[in-house]
Amino acid sequence: MNPRERIASARLYLVCDVRPRAFLDAALRGGVDVVQLRDKSLGEIELVEAAREFRAAAAAADKLFVLNDRPDLVAACRADGVHIGQDDGTVREARAVVGADRIVGRSTHAPEQGAAADADSDVDYLAVGPVHATPTKPGRPAAGLEYVAWAAANVTTPWFAIGGLHAANAREVAAHGATRIVVVRALTEATDPEAAARALRERLESPLGAAQS
């Protein structure tokens, strides 16, 4: 299967800045399906260099590696695709650059954006949120659980809830219909990223109403 065909089976998605290989390996062992490199502090050469560890870790675990915001560097980074925000150009432009077989993901923050992305055949997944306000997106108001519930009822393209999610509230978004989530600090700030990723998978996969340890 090509990356576009594989994204539908992904459940746990990690977004992070440059990290040691040991951290990436641990997160992937714990159950991360997609890892995205997002580091605004890096220039183009530094980004391509940093991507080597992400590509190697994802390949070793047979998981997906996505680059944030830079369709033009996807090939150089050997990424499986790109994630673009609402202000990062059009989906059509990104698709033209990355090609037919790589992933294009799209951030959405409200039903009208979700509906537009869902109707676009070039979009392989949507990020729905932020569910909660988060310092990784300063100034971006929370979309809330209402948008999660709307996506569950209306979106047919694979979608991930995003924004301030961690093991303690993953069940809450699952109760509103989310089956996939994106996390940042829940793993980057964890003392044991493998265990933290495993706990998140358990919250996503255990039946609603099941007792949680």
C-alpha cells in the first residue's frame, strides 16, 4: 500500500520538533502510527538533516513520517507526505508538489473548513481542532468538543482530533466520536514516551465505559 492508503488505519499521531532517535523509537514502540516533524526554528538544510532520523525511525517501525508545512521539501526529506494549515497554501498546490501517492493532511478549525476538506479528493486526512487551547498554537481559540462531534457525524475522510489531548482526556474525545488523535506534549513531555503512547492507545481502543487503571 502507498502512504495514502495506509493513513486510514492510523490511530495515534505525534507532532514534535527535532528529537533524539531514542525518543522517536520509544514513541513508535508505544503505538504511534504517524510522526510529524514540525520545527519552525530550522532552516531548509537543517530541516532536511533533522528529517533523516525521523525517516529512519518511521521506516524501522513500518510507520508513517509526515513533514509540516513544506511540500517543497517532502522529497528531499523522504517523507510520506505533508501536513498544511489553513494559511499554508492550497491543497491543490501541495498535491501538485508531493505527487499522487504521498499524503496531504489539512488542518481544520470549524465545520465549514471541515466540509471543504472532506469534499476535496486530494485531502487524505483532516486535523479537527484544537479541541482545547494549547501553547503549540498560540492565539488559536479552542474549537471544542462540539466540532469533534460534528466531524464524527459528517466527515467521511479519516480525521484526527487535535489540541491539548493526553491520556486523561482521550476518553472524552472518544466519547464524542473521535477514533484518532494527534498529540504533542503528551509524549514530548513524558518521562517515559513509550509508556505514555501505550496509555493513549489503550484509551482510544478500549470500549467506552470500560474501567481505566
